[in-house]
Amino acid sequence: MPYNSDSLPSPPIYFFADYKFQPDARLLTSTRHNRQQELSIKHADFLHALVKRAGEVVGYEDLKREVWKTAFVEMDTIQETKRQLNLKLGGAFVENSRKRGYRLAVPVKVQTVPTFESPLSEIEPIEIVEGEAGKAEVIFPLVVDEPPTSESYQFPDKSISPISIRPNHGFIISCAVVYAALYVIALFVEVAYEIEIYGRAAMVAAPFVFGWIFSTSYVGFAVVEKSAAMDDRLRGLLYVFAIFIGAALVLHFTLGFVLPSHSVTKLNMQAQPAHAAYLKNAAYFLAILLPCCVVPFRCVHVLTDEALRRGNGREILHLLNGRRRAVAPGSALYLTPRGYGGLLLVIIAVMTPLTLNLFDNLKPAPQMNLFVQLVLWRTLLMLTLAAQGFVWYTISTNRLRRNLSTRQIATGRSS
């Protein structure tokens, strides 16, 4: 009895070179090595746009509309997608055509799956679409006796649980707390020598300072997560930097009503006005937070997005395993944990002589001990901020590498 398959899809299957491409399931199969990989959404849509117009040049505007669903896509993004797709295909299958667009450089065959109500006599042959290199052939569609289940259109390794590198909420909170505490301590550092005059105003302003920096930092880390999945990651990174830098500048201008415009700290060298010195503190804090916490946090999310959503798990695994030829995704700003450890040592090497030089130039005063204690607390919190970024990054990259290795082993067993 014929099976009614009106509700089941009958997508075309494309054959080119040594590959079979199923766009509905985003599956690319090497017929030579019998190896299957799941493409990311962007890579699958990009390849689908090319194979269904085999032998033709697909314009940039068509690619923007079909792959990114918008006209506001930079050429760097399109070129990077093309480059990554060629890497997956193992050759220069996608060619540039005189700044007009891209074309597939090999002939393509297309085959469709008929509905199950159609008897064999009613099946029409499907013309094979060839590129410029060969003439057209004719094949018949595939006919099966049993209707496919929904499992047929899914990634074959459904038994393997997806990788879950969930953002460490505790890391975000701890970074925001330490970073906000730095701004509060810096406020008291700049008025410590005249604490009896400006101490009350500083106490009133301290909760506002902490709340402002904590909330904007939390928002900044949330934007980091979103920007990692953006097509234009460089622009997303600029948004993130703008949030943190903008929050510090807004706070600096606001504290102009609290901090005096003259120098408060008594030094044997020329001292800056308290308001200007606070801005220098903010610059130091940003120099710690951005490279030691924000960039590593974003890097882990970019690598995770590449491995899961864009189907580049094998390349990311090679990168994390230290393969020499492995290339980090664009704008990931990837450093090995050892590289971030070296950065932490550089920060310690720079901060130590600066702090000692400050102490050597202090003039004796009743509040000098308070100033020294506050500076030591500020130094300790800066080192804590840098160290927790290094520790979290090391743990997260190791966890991602283990999960990718486990997934690769499980996928090999299932195949």
C-alpha cells in the first residue's frame, strides 16, 4: 500500500568531486574516505547557494541575502566564510570570479528523493547539472521501499550529547565584584591624605561607584557572549571595549563633583590632581581587565561557537592540542594558557617597581599609613583580577578540549 509522504521532505542531494552534500541536514560526506561532517549553518547555506547554481557565478548580494539574510555584511566576513569552506573541502573548490562573486569550480550532480506514492513508472529522470567542465548526464531518483523516519534527516550521531561549555556565571560575578572594588578603593586612595575633608563625600559616592561599575561590567560580559556568535566578530569586540571604556569615562566625569581638582597625595615628585589621578587608575584597571578577563572569556566563547554552531570542532581541537598548522578563528585573539601565564608575569613585573617607586616618594603625613594600606589592597585586587582570568581560561580551554576529544572518539565509534 502506498505511503503518504506529503508531510516528509524530499530535498535534493548534490554530488561533486568526491563529496555528497545534503543541505537539509547540513551533511557533507566524503565518498572516497566514507567520512561525514556536519557543516555550520552559514557554511551549509553558502555551499547550497553555489551547488544549486553550478557553473554560474553567485553574486555577493545573492550570498548576503541567502546566507546572512541581510545586505549589511562586510566583505571580510564573506571571504572568511569562503576560506573556511575551502578548508573543509580540502581544496580550492570555491573560486572568486573577477570581484563579481563566487562559483563552484567542479561539476555538480543533483538527485532528488521522490514521494512514496509515486510508482516507479511515473518517476521522471532528473537532469544532472554540470559545471563548465563537462556535459550533462541523466540519472534516476532514489526509490526506497520504506518511508524514512525523522531520524534520517538528523545528524547521525544523536546518541552523543552535545558539548556544553556554559559560561561560568561565578566567573562573571567575581570579575565584576573585584573590578568594581578596585574603583572604590581608588576613590579612597586619591583622598587618603585629606580623608578628614573628603572622606564623607567618598563614603557617599562609594555605593554608586560600586553599583555602576558592577552593573556595566555584567552587561559587558553578557555582550561578550553575544558578540562571539556574531558574523562580524571584530565589530562585536569593539562594542565590548566601548562598554567598559565608556563606563569608566562616565564615572570619571561624574566623580568630578567629589574628587578635588588639586593634588591631595603628598609626594617628593610632582603629583597629579586627584581627579586626573583617578582617571589614571581607571586606565590601569582597564589594562588588567580587558586582556586578562574579557579577551580570554570571549576567546572561549568564540572557540565554542566555532566548534558547535559552525561545525569546526576538529580544527578547534587541533588548535587546543597545539598543532603547529592549526589556525585560530578570525578575531578570536587566541593565546595558549602558557601565553596568558606569561602575560600575568609581565603584569607583576611592571606593577612591582611602580608600587615601590610610589612608596619611596611619599612624604610623611598622619594619613600616610592609610594611603599605603589602600595602595597595597589595590595592588592585591589587581593581581587577583589578572590571576582569576588566567585560572578560568586554563580550566575552560582544558574542559573544551576534553569534550571535543570525547565527541570525536564517540563519533568515530558510531560511524
